[in-house]
Amino acid sequence: YQYKMASTHLCFGCCGRREEDPRPPEEMTLLGEGSREEEEHLPRKDYESLDYDCCFNEPYIHMLEKQDSRTSSRNEAVRWVVTLFVGIFTGLVALFIDVVIKLLMGLKVGVVKNCIELLSVKGYLALSLLVLLAFNLSFTFISGLFTAAEPLAAGSGIPEVKCYLNGVKVPRVVRLFTLVCKAVGVLFSVAGGLLVGKEGPMIHSGAVIGAGIPQFQSFTFKKIKFDFPYFRSDRDKRDFASSGAAAGVAAAFGAPIGGVLFSLEEGSSFWNQMLTWRTFLCSMTAAFTLNFFLSGTRIEGDDPSAQDNSWGSFYQPGLLTFGQFKCPEGERGCQLWTVLDLFVFIVMGVVGGLLGALFNAINTRITKHRMKHVHSRHPAIRVLEVLLVTMVTSIVAFTAAMTLGTCKEVAPYVINVTSPVERTVQHFFCPNGTYNDMATLFFNTQETSIRQLFHQEAAFSLQSLGIFFLLFFCLACWTYGASVPSGLFVPSLLCGAAYGRFVGTLLKMLKGFQHIYSGTFALVGAAAFLGGVVRMTISLTVILIESTNEISYGLPIMIVLMVAKFTGDLFNHGLYDIHIELKGVPLLEWHPPHGMDRLRASDIMETSLSYIYPHTRIQSIVSILRTTRHHAYPVVTENHDSMVERRARAKANTMVSNNIKFRNENSLTRANEQMRRIMSRRSAEIKILEDQEQRSRSGSMDSRNAEEDINFTLMTSSVELYRGLSPTAEDHGFGEKYKPLTFHGLILRHQLITLLSRGVCYAENTPSSCQPVLSYEELTEDYPRWLDIHDVDLTQLHPRMIMDVTSYMNPCPYTVSPNTPVPQVFKLFRTMGLRHLPVTNDMGEIVGIVTRHNLTTENLKQKLKDSQHSA
């Protein structure tokens, strides 16, 4: 019992997790063991890593040898063509989303406006609210149904895409069904009046398209298969997903360069020059595909200035355009911004960072409550929550627009040629020549309201701006995280634009600030608040510059985003990172935490390993696969040499795989093989227990002290034995029980299952050359629909048959020494996109393995804390 309690070990694979404590949360809380915020018993899920590193086994090498220069050129050409199609389809999906949302919004707003004009005269204004509620509740109910069918369609999808580009295989994140639910659900969530945007889901949609098109197959339609032998690896799939995510940004904001930087800055852990060029091509293709079709699409209620445009005029580069910034012709001395304004912008950046930190803190509390009490229950509860949020949002917006608005005069001239003021203002209960400023902000699309704050000549009252900001802040914070597709970019921009316009209007009343342009302050406020929420810097700066089409705003936007990020980081992380942490996804940051140079690979590696031999019986492999959840297994042989011989061979730098050249010693019965496996396992815990029990029997300590000493030793000294090259019999008293394991390579779980399903094995009385040989195409044919071990038909395989895995394992994976500093381990693991990193000593013996879970910030900080306590 003491051994089980002390030796809680982690699952060896991509990312293992600690075994769940059988005690109830109430007991752990009373004991003070559940006090950490990260351990608030939120729902957790195991995640795998992508196989980004190439497996240089014999089938892969034979495939490379068969390729000539013409084949390589053809494959590269196909890669570029597929990238082009990813951009085209992403632009078409963006076009579909934009057109349908405009149609639904035009229908809803038109009916509601007519009801308000007709019923307000008769004193039945409340009926107009019922009509608005009917539209909004119906639309969001449909959106909630799509999200209930696929929960991953909820939210913006950017946290999930960021994890996928980081190397984490999030289940179902890039499936066709997720794309359909996302694209259709966002139509009705935006049209339903929720304070969400359609630009964020576009990034997720682009990533799904990028990951799906090169496969020419889908889990949703499993029976449909095309003979397309290209790009059958996680490496290619993730690269295309990077291009698709960048195309989604380009289509959403008309920012191709910003899209490339977004994929580089926010997600991808591995990057190269050719991927940069392909991603840029994909982004440009998506942006201009959308621009081409939008220029020829005519929708009722669309911008009248667009009536003069025709197909191919490219007047609208993205779903969200900010219009042209320039001072009014009638104002003398007006300037977009001056050097003195930078000091005001810095202060706005600080306030924006504080507001963003407050937004994130409140949303974190709401999200934790949702995960505990809403998401863990029946999907109908999620839909009911969405309807509640919709009803409250509609009532608040309608009441504020009808009762708190101020009538303002329409300016005699307009600036923004793409969105004339007289066609987008709302005149609710205001005389001719005036408009209701609060209704203009609430009863337009969020993109139109942003352009109103950027370019509206007539002033918005401070009262209306302040009330709108507070109401929008609270409602948007409550909405994000609900079970509907919801973007965060546009709501944050609109909330920040109201804050910036408030500051600009206030300053313009003071002497010495008559030169300022309120639209500039609205843009700076939008950047400050958005930067304080998401904490993006380089990519967001370029996105905003490309959206404004004004390079002179580059300096103030960059300064404001940096100040907002640094200010917000003093209190919490960006909202996307917070949601990633709440979901328990093992995301690897750009750098390890501070102080990790004190730790070594032996301090963080997993020492409880499951392994196989080069020649292993079928019944043993099946038993291992069915009783473990590991995703890779070291291929090892037992080293029977003496310590002197092993040290001499290591000194001569010669590695002899004495057991891999023949199979007779490994052709064992299941009982003998299991006994050898147990005896040769590096079990420091068993050795410690034996020593302590022997001392207890000899009377050197009483039973109570012996029990406490055993627990303390097991908890603090389990990895100390692996700091050196290898333990000696004199030091640890292992004698013949300790048998070192010579490491020869890694073989993945799905490779073993594929070999079993194809009958790759040979009889005991025949040579291993009689074993069937699989080509690289046959080995990867089932990608990404790998079989489960329980789905394999084993009736045709005799359990006594033997499998030779030496041809299919990866004989040259990246390895590190037990004394390698953790920062070097972290850099190698992240930059090379690894899934497993074996730890071997200088004699080629495996002593542990490092996976993604071991390198997470939480685990590294805990290991450092434990190391400091033990010191």
C-alpha cells in the first residue's frame, strides 16, 4: 500500500497525467491538498502530441530512395497547388458567412424597425421588444443546437488552433463536422444579437480547411475515400493547418501579412522559409478571393458606395474594414496625431491593459463556473444558458437604446466613403436631421458600429459612450465562453473604440486639444483594450495597420499594444492562454520558466517505462497495448555484460546491439518474458523498500520510524539513482536483479497496431526474414484513422508467433543525457516538434523519457519547488 501511494507515476506517451486521487474533493479540501487554483477539480482530458518529427525507419528510407528529382518536383508542385486551394476555399467560406449574416441581420433589423415605428405611435412599444426577442432567441437556439452537436464549435476556436499549431492533437478540432457546426452556428449567434464576432471563428474554419483538404477524406464521411497518397503525416497536416489559420486571419481582416505573423507568433512551434512562402500565398489567395466575390455581391442594405463597383474591383479586402482615416475638410488645424499625443496614448495603453486584465479575471471566474455546473451536465443546459444570455442582452440593448440615447445632429458631410453615415445611423424617437447615438451603437452590426466610432463626424455624448462601454463590457464578458461560436476580436475592438472615443471627446473639450481627431483616439482605445485582453503584439499591430490602410498609425498602435500587454501581464495571462490552461492542454510557451537552469533532464523525466524487445511474441504485444495507454514504446535489449566491460565499451565509444542480431534469447514464453521484463526494469522503489524492510527486521529502527522513512525516501529520492551513468551493485545492492536496458529505438503505438492488423509476424521455428514486409504507403494508409487495438482481428494470428519490429522502429530519435539542463531539453523538444525525447546515459542505456507533459510550465515549477525543498 505504501508503495502504491508513493509511486504515483505518469502516463508515458504524449502527455500523461497523474492518477486520480480516490478521495472526494471535500476530503482533500479539509486536508488542505486542494487549495491550489489549478486543482479546483475542473474537467480535464488527456491530450496527445502530433508526430511532427520524421520516423526514419526502413520503409520511409526505401520510399525516399525510390524518389528521383522529377518525383520530388511533382510532390512540391502538388503542395503549392493544394495550398492555393486552401486559400480559395477559406475565402469562399468567409464569403458565405458574411453574405448570410447580412441577410439575416437585414431581415431582423428591418422588421424590428418597422414594428418600433408603427407600434410606438399606438403605445405598444413592448411588442417591438417581443418581436426582437423572438428573432434573437430563435437564431441563438439554432446556434446552440449546432454547438450541442459538436462542443468544439463553441467559442472562437483560436485557443484550440493555437494548441494544434503548438503540437497538441486536440480531438476533433480539425474535422469537417466541426467546420460545418462552426460556420453555420456563427451565422445565427451573430444574427441573434449576441455580442460576438464572426472573425475569430473564421480563423478556426481556415485551420480546419487547411488540415482537411490535403487529406481528401473525412471522419464525417468515412466511406468516401480518394486515392491521394500525398501528405500522410501529422507534419504535413499541421503545416497546412498553419496556412489555413493565416488565411482565416487574412479573410477576416484583409490582412495577409498579419495572418502569416499570427500563425508564426501565436502557435507554430516549428517554422521554415518554405512554409512562410506557402502561408503567405494562402493568405493572399484567401483575401483576394473574398475581395473578388464581395465586390460583385449586392445585398439589400449594403453600402451604397459599393453600387458603383463591379466584379473584380476589389473594394473590400476583408470581412472587417475600418475605412479611410482623414481629418474633416471643414476643420482647420486638425491632425490625425502628433508627438504630444503619444503620451496620452501611453496612458490609454495602461488603462487598456488594466481593463483587459479585469475582463480576463471576470471571464475566468465565469468560465470556471460554466465548466463545473453547465458544461458537465446535459447539453440542453448549455442551450438554456445561451437563451438566457440572449434574452438579457436583447432586453438591455433595447432598453438602453430606447431610454438612454441622446439625439445628435447628423454632420453635413461624411468622411468614410465605404460606410456613409446617413445610411447607418438610427433615428429612433429623434426628429429629422438627428439620430439616436445609443441606438446607432446597439442596432447596427458591430462592424458598422466600429466604423461609426472611427469616422462619425457628429459627436457621441459622453453619457452615451460611458453607459455603452459599461453595458457592453459586462455583456461581452458574460457571453464569451457560452456554448455558441463566438469571436472575441470584434467585441473587444468595439468596446475599446467606445473607451477611446470617450477619451477623445473628453480631451477635445479641454483647451489645447482642439487639434485632435476623435477617430484616432477611438482606434487607439480599440487597440489598447484588445491588446489588454488577448496580449498579442506583432501580429495584432500588423493586422490593425492593414485594416486601417494607414501606415502612419504603426508607431502609436505598436506602443499602445506593448504597454497594454506589459500592464496586463502584471495581473494575469491573455484570455486565450487562460482558456487553454482551464482545459488542461499542455501548451509549451516560447521559453521555459525562470530558474529552470537549476534542473536537469533526470529531474523531470519519467522513469516508469513500458518497453518491448526487438523480437516479441504477439500475445505480449497485444497484452501491452491493451493494458497501457502509452503512445510509444522504447525498443530495448538486456545488457548482460559486467560493469567493467560496459564502461570500457562506453569509453571506446562503441555500441554493440548484442541482442538485436539474433532472436533465440528473446523467443520466450509469456511467463518467462514477463519475469525478465519485471526483473530488468529500473525500479528504484523496489530496491528502497527492500533495504528499509531489512533494516526494520534487524531492529535498527522501530516499525513506525521505518514506515515514515520509507515514505520520505520514496517521495524524495526516486530519481537520484539516475543522475550518474548507471548504478553499480556495490552502491545499491542490486546484484543480479539489476539488468541495464540498451536502447535501440522507438516504435509508435499505431505502428504496432498496423503491423498486427497486417499480420506482420513469423513463426517460432522460421527465420525472421519470413516476416511480411510493409511499404511506407501501406504503413501510413490508414492515416489519420488509426485502428484501435480492440478493433484488430487477431483470429488469424497465433499468440505464439513473433514480431520483428526492428525494421519499423525509429532507430535514430533525438536523445539527451540525464545531465542535460532543462532549458536545452525544452528548446530541443519545442523547436523540433518532438513527441518523445528518450534520456540515455553514455553507455546507450535508457534511463527515462521526456514528454510534453514534463515540460509544461506547471510541472516545471513544481519540479523546481521540489528540488529546492529537497536541497
